[in-house]
Amino acid sequence: MAVDIPDRLPPATSVGVLGWVRRNLLCPWYNALLSAATAFLIAKAAAPFWNWAVTNATITLDPAVAKRHTGAAWGFIREMWPVFMTGIYPAEERWRPLLALCAVLAVAGLTCVRRLRGAGWLRALWLTTPVLVFACIRGGGITGLPEVGTHYWGGLMLTLLLSVVAMVAAFPVSVLLALGRTSDMPVARPFCVAYIELVRGVPLITILFMASVVLPLFLPSDLDLDKVLRAMAGITMFFSAYLAENIRGGLQGLSRGQYEAADALGMGYWTKMRVVILPQALRIVIPPMVNNFIGILKDTSLVGIVGLVDLLQVAFATTSNPKWFGRLAEAYTFIAFWYWVLCYGLSGCSRYLERRIPSAGK
Amino acid sequence: MLGGFLWLAASMYRNTLENLRTRGIGSGFGFLRSEAGFRIGEVTGLPLPQGGFLYFLLSLAAGLLLSRLVARRLAPGRGGPLPGKGLAACLALSVGLPLLVLYAFRHSVEIVRYSESSSYLVALATGLANTFKVAALGCAGSTVLGLLVALGRLSPNWLLGTLCRWYVELNRNLPVLLQLFFWYFIVLRGLPGVAQSIDLGGWLVLNNRGLFLPALVPREGAWLFCGAVAAALCGVWVVLRRSRRMWEETGRPGRRALPGALLLLGLPALAWLAGGTPFSLDFPVLQGFNYKGGTGLTPEFTALVVGLTVYISAFNAEIIRAGIESVSRGQREAARALAMNERQVMRVVILPQAMRVIVPPLTSEYLAVVKNSSLAVGIGYPDFVSVGGTILNQSGQAVEIVGIWMGVFLCISLCISFCMNVYNARIALVER
Amino acid sequence: MRSVFITLAAAGILALSSLAQAGTLQDVRKNGFLKCGTHIENPGFSALDANGQRIGFDVDFCRAVAAAINVPEVKYTPLTSKERLPALQSGEIDLLSRTTTYTMSRDANMGLDFTNITLYDGQGLMVRKSSGITSARQLDGATVCLQTGSTTELNVADYFRRNGMNYTPVVFDKQPDVRAAYDAGRCDVHTTDVSGLAAQRSLMKNPEEHVILPELISKEPLGPVVRHGDNQWGDIVRWTVWLTMAAEEYGVTAENADKLFAESPDPEIQRMLGKTGTLWQDLGLDAGAPVRVLKLVGNYGQIFGRNLGPGTPVNLPRGYNEQWTKGGLIYAPPFR
């Protein structure tokens, strides 16, 4: 006779919240010690920050009131917000960068609509946006807007412009460099190898110094580029070498069969590259390329050293203002927040793409 | 295409020459010999490769070469252990000989310290030495910190794992210059002034001028003492080797602890007794504006090293974690099945395989440390780029200075890549 | 180089390149603007006012030269001290007016020409009041914060060497960094030209806690700089600056320039203002140039008073920068 033994539940200590805590934090004994030490560390670091940033903070626009509190004066950020965004861009023209940003966001939003993707007019829109953004922000010429020279550009706007231009401009250059390095052309190959290795071997800051100090000596005396453009050229030069190495990885990651099949179909070099090789190779290297873009975004902060006022340098400009003097901690926190959100967003994007793109056939 | 390149290069060259000529700018590297005239905040002594130092280098090279020849002669097959006599000869040649030479020429070793009347060349070399100091500490520190963070992320402890993950995410996504400014301008502000410095009886003084520790001042017996320490280290190595061989031959390790400890303590102690006190301590003392004496770490140096270490450690942690995770689970299980304990599993099975994955990306992070050390210019540490920038301004020789910058960094990068490639080749999978 | 080429081509398409010829004057006339290098931010010398316009002592001389040539616009290029000389050498700017010290090596070896001395300055030292220092001789062993890439660095080195004193420099690329480090207590001494030091003090957290020592440790004759080899251009800058100095001597101001041009019986003033003679035409300008300049920026005394004098944050006494007739060093050659 079968005796019906009731199912015994697992002990309360091994399921539910308690079980999780036990498994992940307390067992074995040294794990509990580790947890305690970590918790202590977190509390020790986070509590003062929380007190400073939230509990004792103020958001008033009046510096006198803010001074009476020991915490952060977020009113400084509130008041200086436009300066952080656009630097010394003239106040009455600030709607223009905003308009440009809206335009870019609108185009990006349209692209996200699946049905519209691939439409011819959308591509045309993508091609014209950079020109429109440039014309809108700089003004002058046929736009009829008052001209705002590049040395008025600053803040987050300059950081974004520098990195986006560098990303867009570095891409074709790096494709050419990667193709040159993997080809067997007599002069182009050694040249590409030398270029890539040279640029990867030196710090960005020396390239920026070169762009800002030496480059004008190399050019004919009648050609003259302004500082922002030269910084853009320097960053583009620098990152095209890194990007080229990524793309070369993609080119080498394709199986030989792809090359041979394309040859067998009687394709010429450029057709082969355009139709068969590059589409596949670029798809493999999208995640590392996005990582490179994060690098560009972070490294644009170096342009401050050659005298441009980007997001990071705005911290100094705004904190020398007698009204909000010396609020460096607030400024850095705010700037760090922006960089972090942008970079983390990009890396999230890279992870998403990594999951979505099937690795090309090896 | 070829023609295009050549034309471009030629026209750039022509432009430069023409620009330099029309603007009356002198060119060439002759300016490097003229007097610098400015002062550098942190001066590292440079051993001048002439006189005694040159003999030392020569003897070191000769010693290494000879000992290698001896080793080849005595143990022609690869990997075979050297017989005791050969080993002694090798050690004497590669360690003893250079030390003896250094001792013999100790009075003619020239250490150049930069001063205002030195040449631009010495100024640049001093900057380069400062860069090396930062880069070496940054590489070592970021590896150790990265390893700790990676182990933290791999630990089963949820809290620690999460903390380490956020450490990585935070540091990876913030520009290194921002981090340097943070360490320098925010942390520096938090430190007390000179008059209110934290002073632990002179053993450690901390204020907003930096961290001061007692310095070792070599005295008469220092040479003997250093020689004894070197000899003791060699002796310990021999002892360990012997013990290992005995383990392999008989399955029972030879004695290690006692002879090792005896050597390590006894030899230096003997030297101390024979040669007198080798070092005296120089304590930092508040004098006038600042603490004098002792060894000081300036805030600039500390901020740069800490900033670089923390920034790069986040990348290193990810690399090391990926490396360890890349070793398949089966390897670990197989090792356990062979009754290895956790330490052996890690040391004998996991790490050697993980290293193959870790080393190539770690190389580029080391390169990044060297290259990012050039950001010193932002926080006032006199590194190679910063000193070069000053010279650029004083002499106006922009093309030459930028050329020197690039050339030197390129050499450093190539050297590091070369070393790491050699190491990589040694640990790479050997197909048998 | 390929990327350089492509970037350059792109830049060219952006229509930011301009073609130019040998003579600076012709270039400026053709462009329609003067390219002038100034400070990024140095109160009293070059700063932005509430409307985003550049104002300051150095800026006024740029405007004066632009008025003399009769071009409507000045394009300012803000430069760090490291970039300023290469920027002029490379032709990025036509005129450098950025508190640049006249020294022999700069004149002789770097392809530059100094035109005038617009300000007789000297390097000063600022310390905390609480340190109790009253003289520069007490500074042995001090830590000094300073900006790199200028004569400042060499002067300090020379001064301490000359007096057998020791010091530790902490060197930054930009003045705000120097200020931040000194204000945070990193250094005992902040040093730069006296004119700049007063402005720096006004930007400290607690300006009244700092004191400028009485000694000047160097001579700092500051003035505009042009490229070597274009003599006509150098002459134009030189005589435009002298015009403002002479105008103060003869009592010509922005307000009465038109009136004196019409009515003054003094032959020197008539020649100076271009009513008689062909002095300005010989220089390649037109006879209306001097009155235009004076009406725009005023005479030297007015420029000084507006930007550096009492009532401004810099609050610099005239001192050596008084007219020679009043015991100063400001002395313009005759307009004859």
C-alpha cells in the first residue's frame, strides 16, 4: 500500500529572497565577510555623495542662498545650462543649434520607422542634413543668418560636432586605408601600413599639436583653415588609423571562398569589394567600430589642450564667473553625467547590434 | 595614383621649405644644444651613458651574452636543466660581473640632474624620464587593480560583482582627461594646507603639496649591502630551483623555507655588521614654505598615476575577465578530476590558457597608458610632451619638436609591442 | 596624407579657404577683414562683453589697425601662449596683439617683427596675506604656479637663480588652470605680468586674501607683432599705434578728432591727421585713415583708461605708461 507522503517544500532558507541572499551573499563564511566589506565600502563612498548631491543640495538661482548650504548648488547648472550646451555661442542665436539638433533627431526618428527605411528620399535627407546643420549653425553666406565663426562654438555642441564629423569623415578614409593595407599594390600598401602604424603609435595630443601648430606650415600659404577645422582634421586622421585596423579585421575575417567566388564571377576589384566583400566585412566589425566611436567621443575632450572650449573646458569658463565662483564639483558632475550617458548609450547600442547581427559565414 | 601621392608629398615639402624661408624661421636640430633657462618642477636624475656607466652597460651586455653561450654549451638540448657549475658560472657572469664593474667605477658614474643651465636636450630627456616613471607605475598598477576588479566581477558574491561592474562601467565611459581633472582639482582641494598637514611623526606627511615619506640616504656600507641583497636573491633562486628539481625527481620537495630565510636575512645582516649602517633615513621637516627632505610625491604626479591607473584598470579588468571566461568549463572540470586543488587549477590550467587571450589586448592597453601619460600637460606634470611644449614656445622650432615627440612615442610603442610580441610567442600554443 | 588630402578637400568645399597674395595689406583688403590673434580670456586685454563682442586693450589695437586700412571687420583668433607665435609664423593671423614680450630671440630667430611697445609692464608675484611675506627676497623654497610658453617661466628662473634662491615651479598651459591651482593652495606664489596679476586676483575666491609684492622681477615691454619681411605692413601697424600715442600728446580725442581736423592751426596735427601732406598715402593708406582710427578707438590715454585704468577690474596706474611729457615712456616720433 502506497503511503502518500506529502511533498516537502525546500527549507525556507534556500528559496525566495532569503535563499537568494544566502546563496549570493552569505555562503560560505568568507563570502559574508566580503559582502559586509563591500557594503561598508559602498556606504562609505555613496553616503557623502548622496548628502552632497541630494540632501544638502539647493537648486535656487541665488548664489547667496546656495552658499548657506553645504551641498551642491544645482542652481549654477540651471543658470549656466545654455553655456554648457553651446559655449560662448551668441545668446540671441542659440535657437539655431537647437533647431539643428531637432532636425537631426527628426531624421533619425524617421529612420526608426521600419516602413520608411530604404526610401530614396530618406537617404537624400541623410546626405543633406550635415550640410544643413553646418549652414544653420555657422550662418553667413546664402543662409541670410548672421555668421557665427567657429571660434564661438563650444560646449556640448562642439564636442558632438567634433565627434560626429570625425566619425563620418574617418569612415571612408579608413575603408580606403584598410583596402590599401590588404591589397598588394606596390606603393599604396607600404604607405597605408606606415600611416596606420605611425598614427597608432603616437598620442592624439601630439597630432592635435601638429594640426594646430605645424600643419599650417605644410600647406601653401594661401590656404588657410581655422582652428576647429584643423582639430577636426587631426581627430579624423587619428581615428581613421584605428578604424582601418578594425575594418581590416573584418576583411580578414571573411572566408577565402567569398573572394574566390567573386573572382569566379568575373568581377573586377572594385565591384568585388563593393558588392561582395565590404557589405559582409563591415557588418562583422560594427560592434568594435561603435567602441571606436566611444573612444572618439571621449577623446574629443583633448581639444581643450589646444585651446578649444569643448564640454570639459566649459567647466573652467563657467566656474571663473564671479557669481558662481569655484563650483567645480558641480560642473564636473554635470559634465561626467553627459559623457557617461552618451558613451553608455553608444555601448548599449553596440551590445544590441552584437546580438542582432548574425556573424557572417566563416 | 602613385603620381598623385608623389606630387602631394613633393608639394608639401616644397611648401614647408618655402614657408620656413619666407618667414625666416631657422630649421634643424641645432637648437637642442642651447641653454634651456627654465626650471622643471620634478627632476629625475639621468645616468649619463659615458665613463663608468658605459662600462657597466658593456659588462652587462657581455655578461648576458657569455652566460648564454655557456648555457648553450653545457645544455645543448632545449629545456634541460643546467648543471650546478654552469649555473654558478652563468650567475657570476650575468649578475656578479656587472655589479663588480659598477662598484669599481662607482665614483665615475655620472648622474646628470637637470638645472636651468642645462641644454634643451637634457630637458627633453628629463621629461622623458618623468614619462617613463608614470608609464611604468601606471602599467603595473592598472594590471594589479584590473586583476582584482576582474576577480571581483567573477566572484559568486552578487554585491561585489555588481560593485565591480559599475566600477568598470563608470570608468570606461568617462574621458580620461575629465578623470585627471577630477583627481587633481577636486581631490587636491580636499587636502589640508601645509600648516595643517596630516603628519604621522614624519613617517608620512600629507598636505596639498603632496605626500612626503622618509628617504633612504646611502652611506658607506650601502654598496656592500646592495651586493649582499643581490647575492641573497640569487641564492634564494638557486634554492628554489633545487627544491623543484628534487620534487620532480623524488616527488618530495627539497628544503626551501629555512635556507631561503637564512640567505635573505643572514647575508644582508652580515653586510650590515661588516660595512656599518647602509642607509640612514631622511625625514621630511617643515621648513619655510614647505616640507624639505624625504621623498615627495607631488599632487601632479599622484593625480596622473592614480587617474591613469583607475582609467586603464577598468579596461584591463574586462580583458582579464574575458580571458578567464574564455577557458572552457571542461578544462576546469578536467583539472578538478585530476585532484588538483583550486590554486593549482588556476595556476597550472586556467591562467596559462587565459594568458593567450589576454596578452594581445593588454599590449594595446599598455600602449594606451604610455600615450595617455601625455595628458600630463593638462594638470601641470612636467612629462615629455609638456617639457617639449615649453621648448617649442621658447625656441619656436615647432616642426622639430613635433617630429621629436612623434619619433620618440613611436619608438616606445614599437618597443612595447616588440616585447609583448616576444612574450606572446613564448606563451602561445605550441603544437606538438 | 591621403586623409589630410581628403579632409583638406572637404574643408575647401566648405568654402573656408581663401586665396591670398604676397602682401599682407593686399590680402587684408581683399578678404575684407583683419585676422588678429588675441588672448582667449584675459580681463582688460581681451575678453567677451555681454553681447559676445571682444573688448580690451589688445583688441583695441586690432580695431585701430583695421580702421586704418578701412576694412569693416576684425576676425579674432583666440590663442594659447604656445600657439601664438606659430600662428603668426604660419599666416593664420595677420597681426598678433596678445601681450607678447619684445625679446631679442623672438625678433632675431623666429621670423617675427615687433612694431611698438604699447605697454611697459613687469612681472610681479602674488602671495597670500596669511603667509606674512612682504618681499620677493623671502621666497626661498617657495612653490610657484605659472603659465608655460611665455617669458614668465624664464624670468622666474632667472630671478631665483640671480638671488641664489630655490623654488619649485608648477606649470600649466592655461591661465585659468594656474589660477585654480594657486587658489586651491597648491602654490605659495602666483606670477605673471603685473597687469594680468591684478585681474587674476579679482577672480580669486577671496580676492582680499592675496597681496601683490612690490618688486618687479623683469621688464616686460608688450606690443603687437607682425611677420618678418613685410615692411609695409609693419609700418602701417607701427604708425597706427604711434598715431594713438601722439594724439594723446597733442590732445586729440575720439570726440574732438573731427573738429581738430577741420580747425586745428597746428601744422603737426594737420600732418598727423592727414589734412596736409601725403604721409598716410605714402604708407599705402588714404588720408582719412587717422581720423577713422581716432574716432573708433580714441587716443592712447582713452584706450588705457577704458580697459586697464582706474574703475576697471585691472585698476592699473599709468606709471611708465604715462606720456613722456609727464615723466612716462610713451613717446611717438614726429609726424613729418
